[in-house]
Amino acid sequence: MPNADTALIVVDLQPDFMPGGALPCHQGDAIVPAIDALLRTRRYATVLATQDWHPPGHASFASQHPGAQPFQQIDWFGQPQTLWPDHCIQGSAGAALDPRVDWNPVDLVLRKGMHAQVDSYSGFRENHGPGGLRPATGLAGWLRERGIAEVHVCGLARDYCVLWTAQDAVEAGLRVRFLWDLTRPVSPDSDTATRAALERAGIAID
């Protein structure tokens, strides 16, 4: 029987984050079969997916900053902002949920990154915006209404969107397990720092 108080969050499993995509994660496609198999087990009573869903010309795109290059960092609303290649444009094939996965068990698809001037890594909060605020997405309340006390997170990218989602879940008062083998990073060089961040937050790593 599924554990009624535990939810699975599949983060940004989209073609643009796969090898050959606009913003590929290292070996991102390797986790797709296992995540598909996990969803088919119906192990979780509640499953949700996040979906990066940027308008054209999003402020996080390097193409919107003359002279800037992808992966360069700038100051944005008083915080460091990585500039990315144009990716996950609303309605594009690269922004779709990966078609190799059976998404029928998913109860909610939460689209993020839709504010043209604010980036969004986490499923729980936008990145820093005007006034240094990080507006909530409403996900924490949605989970509380369903009696969820623990979340397991997987997907892409390990060092950005999955990490921030896990950290914000802790801040929302949830127990969190990070399904390490069902994540992949933008850069594998980040793994040591990611593990250290998870440990500081008290997040269990499976």
C-alpha cells in the first residue's frame, strides 16, 4: 500500500535538460527509465511533477544580456544569477515532460519560471525577485491539504532545481529524502558541494 503521508516530486524531467537538449544535464537521460518504473509501481499515493516553463526572452537567458555568455553569473535583484542558454520555452518540444515516461500517476504538474524577470529553480518558491523576495508557488499548502509530511525528490538538475526544491521542502516543515541515483547534475564537479548542502539541511540521501 502506498504511504499516504509521503509524496514523490519529479523535478523538470524535460527534453531540454537531456543530452542534445538546449541545457543538457550530465547523463540526464540515464535516470528516465528508472523514474518511469518508479511511477508505474504506484508506490506513492501522491505524485507531482515540476515543469520549467519560460516565456520567450526570459531574463535568465544569456541571450537577453548583451555581451553575456551562458553560465556567466551576474547580480540580479541583489543575488547571484547564472545566465542560461534559452531553454524550456513555453509550448516548445523541449519544454514538454519527457515523452518516455508514463505520467498518468501524476496528480499535479506545477509549472515554474513563468515570471519573465524572475528565475525559478525550486518547486516551492521562485528565486529572488524585486525586494529580495522569494514568492511561494503554493505547493507547500497543496501538500499540507493532502496530509503530506514527507517528500522524496528526484529529477533534473541535481545541483540546481532538485537541490533547491529539497531545501525549500525542509523550510516548509517537511521531511525530505533526496533520491540521489535518480538525479543528474548540470556538472558532475558540483556533486561534493551538493552533498554538503544536503547534509547541512538535514536531508536524507538515498
